[in-house]
Amino acid sequence: MSTVLISMALNKSVYLTSQKDIFSLSNSALQIMPSEFWNNVTYMGDALILIPLLSFICLINTRMWAAMFGAVPLAFSLSHLGKNFFAIPRPAAVLDHQNMTIIGDTLTAFTSFPSGHTITIFTAMSAIVFVGIKETTFSKQLKSGLLITFILIATLVGVSRVAVGAHWPADILIGAIIGIIAGLSGEYLSREYSMWWHSKNENRAYLGYFVLFFSFILLACVVSGKYPELVIIWTAIMVSALVGTYITLKALLKNES
């Protein structure tokens, strides 16, 4: 599948021709859900929002949290290399805006392949799942349920990129594949090279400061108008603020005692 998609992407005209009809059909059909829904869901693929939103993970299993960050180098590299190398135009750059639904910003750059938001969400979800399967003591049924839940969340975010008019369907497929591979790399790095995150785990106050940092940065972006005031964004701010404050206070009180 990935080989076929990459081969198609090497020829822009072939790639676009193969995607236009399925994009138009999907983009139209997905509007069965309100625009507010898709606008909130799609922002879960933004790393600056997803990281604070998932900060509670470090309370459950620190290696899951570490695996997410360990996956970043490969995910970031493949995303940017792919976008720059293939230079596929976004749907809004080649289609009549009257014949498609655009939610949020109108993206017209030649950076469609692969989908960065899809890579981000699949990277995070995969890293969490791969660590969870190996380390948690949950029953097989619960593990299966969590696996399905995370896959559905990641898929929904990927699909949202078509719903908001930002990506072609094939961009989503290759983005998911890259994200899963990156998630595997994060699990491996957090398992085989644990010193880089164990030191932070031993001094929990630093972890708390780190989580709070993301909360403040995201809040500043909302106040400055760089991000819209969406439910998902305010939720991410509140989650990271609560988690960061809890970890920091608990660590400081422990040190004092």
C-alpha cells in the first residue's frame, strides 16, 4: 500500500487525478457532522495541543509519555522530508472552493503529502499502545478495548483532515503508516535507552515544570490569537495545568519532608 502511494506521489498529475473524486465525495459526506465537531477534532493532530492534552499519561505510565517524545525525531523528519520532496498541492490549491467545504484556515501550500496531523496523532497513539501492551497488567480484554479506542481516535483525527479540506485521502493513509512506524521507534528508544527519561522521572518536579510549560505556551497562543478558542484547546490547557501543578506540588512536598 505505502509503495503504491509513494509511486503515485512521484507523479503529481497522476496522484491528483486519482484523489480528486474520492476527496470530493468524502469531503461532502463528512459534513454530516457539524463544522465545530471537525474543527475541534482536527486540532488534536497539532502537537502543541496533543502533548498537553495527553499529559495525564505521565501519571499512568512514565514510559508511555517518554515513548511519545522518543518517537518525535523520526516522525518529524519523515513528515518534513515527505512534504518538501513530493510537494503535492493541497486540495484548496487545485479545486474550486465553491465545490468543497473548508473549515478553518484555507491551506493552499504544496505540502499535502503526507498529512502531518495524521502522523502526529498516530505517532502518539501508537507509542502509548506499544508500551501499554508490554508493560501494563491490564487484562487482554481491556488491552484490546484500549487498542481499539486509540485506533478509532487516531483514525477520526486523520479523517478530519479530509473533512476540513486540508488533505487528500491518500495523505491520511501514508501519514498513518509513518505514525505507526514512528510510534514503534519511540517504544524502542524508551525501552533500550532509558537514561534520558529516567533522570526526569527521578526528579518529578522537573516533569511538572515541563508539563506546565506547555500549558502556558498554549494559553499564550490562544490569548495572542494564534489559536482559536475551541473546547479541545481549552481542555488541553486545563488538563496540563492540573497535571503539571499536581506533579510539581507533590514533588516539592516530598522533598521538604
